[in-house]
Amino acid sequence: MTSADDLDRIWREGLTLAASELVVRDDPRARTATRVQRRRRSRRIKTAVAAIAFSVAAIGATAHFDDHVSHGRVASRPPTTVQASVSIDDAPGNQLAITFPGRTVSGNPPSVTLPAGIIHFEIHGTPAHQLVIDGVPDFTATFAGTASSTVTENVRLQPGRYSLHCTIPGHAAAGEQAILTVEAQAG
Amino acid sequence: MPDVVEHRFDDFYSFSYGRLVASLAFVTGDLDLATDAVDEACARAVEWLGRGRDIEVLEAWIRVVSRNVARGRLRRLGSERRARQRLSSLRAADQVDDAASAIDVRAALSKLPRRQREVVVLHYFHGQSIDAIANELRVPAGTVKSALHRARAALAQALDDPREPVKEQR
């Protein structure tokens, strides 16, 4: 009967001897260097493939959004669904005429209620006016030069009450303004 | 490879590399797989250090990583049972002499499950304490003691009659 100490000793000596009999491949340094280079190359390829996939996805998303947007400044925003369209005529007598949706909004200043989310604005104007919405820096409709023009804007509006008006001194007070009330959508 | 990293690997290749490959070969029963796993761990260590991260004890780090790499490959190969069969014939290509103790421990090792082989190699080959093994393998100290007890029993059986197959442990 072999004692536990003897068995421990045989384990130790036997494993050491067995290890000495193994022929371990030499030059591990070169193999490691090769492996490091291979891993780096593989990582670069993966990164490049991921970048290409991301670019393709981004191009697709932008193209989708461009279907809804004609104004270049907002074309890079993420694609979203347009909740409502508003038509504004900034021509007659410094007073805004608002059409929404398919009807003319009355009042002085005219007031309109819109759903929260992306709103598509189509503004017809004559020089020289500049419409803004307080608290919505993405929205600016500038009418310069000598001829009438149309500006389209897609902006995201959160629930709240907004003042849309001309920035030229005296124009808002003269009636070139409107009130936008944005309400959260149910559900 | 930066100089600092280079110096650490000089010592590792001189004193530790061969031992790690051998110990992993004892566990996996496959010298090529063991070499490949240690090489992979070395490459990961180079990258790790190259990114400015620290490795306190290089040999221990590579031992743990190479063991995990080998486990993963064995799992994929589904070769645990085959590895145990190969262990009894694991030997050098140019082997001339073979001491009885080396034959006995290989025979005994081949009858142990992988986790017990890992314990045996860490304790008898790397000289680690029971607590250190329990910490490295994340098992209770009692599991380590039990594995060592079974390892002694397997060796005793191999010594009593090396011609008879040692009863396989579950």
C-alpha cells in the first residue's frame, strides 16, 4: 500500500518527467508575433465591414427621409413620420394666412392646434421677411431677394404653445404672427 | 512589441512557456491544441499590454487565458472523451527512455475528468496550494481536496497493476 505522501511525490516527479519528454515546438516568439498581426488584420477587416454596413444603413435612412423633405438643411435628421402639414401664406398685408389641413385658419393672430411630432411646413412668402418659431431653432423661413419663393421645413414639435412670427421689427405687432398649440397624441 | 512588453516576454519564454504548454497538454491530451492555446493567450497578452493595461503576473494570466481557450476549443470539438483516451499515449516523438512514474501518472491522469486533471496539474506540476487552486478555478476548497484524493486513488490503482485499466471516475 503506497502512502499518500509517496503518491504525492510520484505525481510531482511523474508529471515533471512526462513534461520533459514532450517536444514543445520552438520559436514561440515568432508564432506570437504572427498571431498578433493576424488578429490586428482580422480586427481591421471587421471594423471596415462594420463601417461599410453602417454607411449603407445611413444612406438608406437618409434616402427614406429625403422622400419627405425638400429643404436641404434638415435632410440629415433621422427618418420619422410627418404628423401634419401646414401651409402658410406670408404675402397678404403683413398678416399670415394658415391652411391646415385643407382649411384656412381664422383669427388675429390665427391659432392652430397641431399633433406633437414632425410637422411639415410649406411657407410661401415675399421679400423681405423671416419667420421663426420661438423655442424651435430648427425652423427659419427667410424670404430675401426680389421675388416670392417657397420654403419647406420639417421640424419636430413637442407639446406646448409656440409663437410663429416675423423677426423684422414691427411685423409681428402688425399681425405677421400665429399661435401654434401642439398637443400630445393619444395612445 | 514595445521594449517593456518585450522584456516581460523574454523571461516568460525562457522559464514558463514550455511548462505551460506541457501542463495544458496534460489536461487536454493534445500537445498541438495546448501549444495553439498558449500561443493565442500570448498574443492576447501582447495586445493587452500594448494597450497600456497591466498584467500583474504574466504566467498566471496566460495560464488562465490559455486554459479558457483550450476549454472552448475542446467543447467545439466535442473531444473531451477522446482527449482522455489520448492522454495515456501522450509522449514525445523522439522518446527513448520512459520512467515508470511518467507512464503511471499519464495512465492515472487519463482516468480523471478534466476538472480533476486541472487540479492535479496545478497542484503537482505548478506547486499551487489548495486555496490558490480553489481561487483560480473558482471552486470550493473541498472540491480541490476531493479531486486530489481521487487523483491519489487513481495513481495507486495504476501503480498496483499498470496492466489493468484504472476504473474511470465520473
